[in-house]
Amino acid sequence: MGEGSSYRVISCPRAAVMEKIGADGQLPATMRAVRFDSDTGALTVDEVPLPVPDLDEVVVRVVACGVGKYDVNRIEGRVKPVSPVFTPGREAAGLVMAVGERVKFWSPGDRVVMTAVRECRSCADCRMGGGADNCTEPQMMATHYDGAWAEYTVTSATALVAVPDSIPLEYATVLSGAVSTPYGALDTARLRPAEAVGVWGLGSFGTHMVQLARICGASPIVALDECPVARERALKLGADVALDPANRHMTSYIREITKGLGLDVAFDFVGSTSTSRQAREVLGERGRLVMVGSSPDIYHSQPEFAGVRNKQTILSHSGYSVKHLKDLVELLERGRLDVSASITAIVPLEQVSEGLRKVREGDGDPLRLLLRP
């Protein structure tokens, strides 16, 4: 549990599910959910009909759902929704409550964490039964369908990962966004043990990337952020060195740390002109720059011949797969990964506006703030 945090984790046994199901075996007809109207900007908590699962879908009672910069961008209009009125939230874990007729491998009471996407069911791969990881037109929660800032949500049966009883569902929620996206970026980078890594931007993604790079055996790990608190936190979580990117000696420091070879992999979670240029400057021969973040700043790459000359590669990464989420649950269960300090606070659904403010303003330097319906 993070320093200064005040919250309680929930074990959520099967009995908790049965308490929500009436004597007739039916779920309630309505539920509380956050609704956002993109036309008026109104954000409210309303009583809405409980979602009904399709043949291949599952209804999940949400125990916790994350609030991140993506949600702020959606609500402030920087990401356009498919539907003008929708329920936000795309990082959630909870308990299976009801399943569609064709669902064979989930049952009421199962503890699960949800991926942020589900299959479209209409592309060629979906028609062949490929599932969420093979879909060529995946649907994003809170973009193409209602999200999980609600008491219940519905998703595809293939977009769930089982959570062992030993893992609090709040911790699983952190995995579903704040950890899974940087973990997927490791795959994109094809990181190998003993490779030198730099991480620009020590927000939620970057901080967890430091932890993951350490697990993967990266050496050395250089963390870069303008915030002293973020740098100190990165050192505690596995960074070998933490630097201010504004330091005019930054490039020479990294050259010295890497014995003149430069970085093998640079992860840019900021996505600005300055950070991407810095990362390119300190990449070694055959180095890989992985762009994960983006900003309103226009990205201008260095002259292309520099990358060709040094056989460097620029890669773009977003999202993660069901397999990535399964891997992270395994690492958490075995004690290889610790996210107990990643939860800054857990607030009730009715305080969603305050939660968004904390994330928007960086109040309390939140790694991950959770809503509890």
C-alpha cells in the first residue's frame, strides 16, 4: 500500500456475488453508472438499465475501475466518442455475474480483470474465431461501447483474464492499463537482458516501465523526468540512475553510464519534440526508440540518415493483448511484480469529478486513482 494512502482492498468471494442475485436468480433491473454527454459536457451518476449479455458476452460486477489521463482526454474532447452519451472507464476488475448462452468457461463468482478492447466479431479473423488478440478492428471500451465507471459492465467472454484469490481485485485493475501498456511496449522493443534502457516520462506508464525493465534484466536503467518526486520514486522501484532531462549534461551522463555505447532501447512516454530528440541523441548503434506517449507538441524527427547510418529503429506502440494481461497476473501472483504502492486513492463513484480533477492537475502525484462503484 502506497505511503499516505487510505483505502481498503476487497477479497470479493463468490458469496458476494450471490448476495447480489435475488432469490429468483435474477440480477437487479437497474444500476448506477457515470454518464458523460459529449455535446453538453455534463458528467452525472444516473440510474440506468443493467446491461444484458449477448450469446458470447459476460456481465461483470465492477469492484474497481481506474481513472487515467485517457479518461481526462475523452471528457475534455481530445478523443471523440462513437456515441455522444456514454459511460467512461476502460480499466476494471470484478466478479462475473451472468454469462451468455454460448459462454462455457466463465461462471458467476469468477474473479476477473477486463482488457480494454473486445473483438469486433465481423472481420475475417473474428469470423474464424480468433478472439480479441487476433481481431483486425478491435473495439475499445468507453469508445465503441460503454465503459466500466458503473456497478456492472458487459464485455466479450474472450476479453477477460482470471484473477486468483490471492490478488486483490484493485491490484488487478492497475494491471489492466497502467502496467499492461508498458508491458506490451517491452514486446514491441524486443528487450533482452543486459540491454541499456532509458525511460522518458515517469508518470503511471513510465514508472511501471522501470519496474518491468528491472524484471526483464535491463541494465542499466536510466529514468528521466523533470519532477524530483518522480525521479526518487523511480530509483526506489529499480532505476539505476534518475536524471532531469533539462540538465544540459544529460547526454554526456548517459554516455558515461553506458560506457560510451549509448542506450539499446529508449521508451518515450512523453511524445514531445524535445524528448524524442533527446532519446535519439543517446541511442547506440542498432538502438530502438519506442514511442508510447504523445503530446500536442508536433513531433519532428531527426534527419532520417542518422537512423539509417546507425541502424537505429523508431517504433510506435499502443495498447496490449489478453496474453500480456495474463502474463502480468502470473508475475503478480508469483511475487515478481508489486503494485501495492501504485494505488494513490480509491474514491466512490459519486466523487468521479473530484477524481478527474486530481488526475488532471496531478494532485498528490497519482500513479493510479480508482473508482469504487
